[in-house]
Amino acid sequence: MAGPAVPIEVDPETGIWRTDGLPMIDLPRHFLVNIQKSLEDAIGADRFRGIMSGSADLSALQWCRAEAKTHGLSPVETFRHYLRTCPVHLRSRDTLQFFI
């Protein structure tokens, strides 16, 4: 398997990883999965799902705003850009394509 399909920039001063200008966190999958399972056990699956859905929506909005600013995109262009670039891991396997 090749490296990531997206460029990762590392700030030489801080060590912060960025993709598309946004800071990223690299952590082991089991760490994130265990946190999610513990939260779901503590507050219930439905409540956890609602929290995650709201967080995912906010994250998508923040990414879209950053990309629109970076690339000077209109709202429609931003939406098209989002559909082209977000499912990169699926597109790279030819399992998903979005067209407008």
C-alpha cells in the first residue's frame, strides 16, 4: 500500500501535522475505538450517535469554510470540492464516486 492520498505538512517548529491547512491528529485506531466504546457505554448508543452526528456536521462545515477561503470557492464550488475530495479513501479504491 502506498502512503496517504493527501499531502501531510509538518510544521518544523511545532511538529503539528496539517492537511489542507487544518491541524490533524495521528493516533492509534484502538485508542479512538476504545474511547468511543467507553462513551457509548456511559451515555448510551442513541445519545452518543446524536453527539457524534452534530460534531461531524460541525467538522464538515469548518472544513468547507477553510477550503472555500483557501481556494476562493463559491458555495456550490465548495460543495463540489467536498464531494470530490472528502471520500478520497473510497475513491482511491473505485468504490465511490459523486457527480453533480
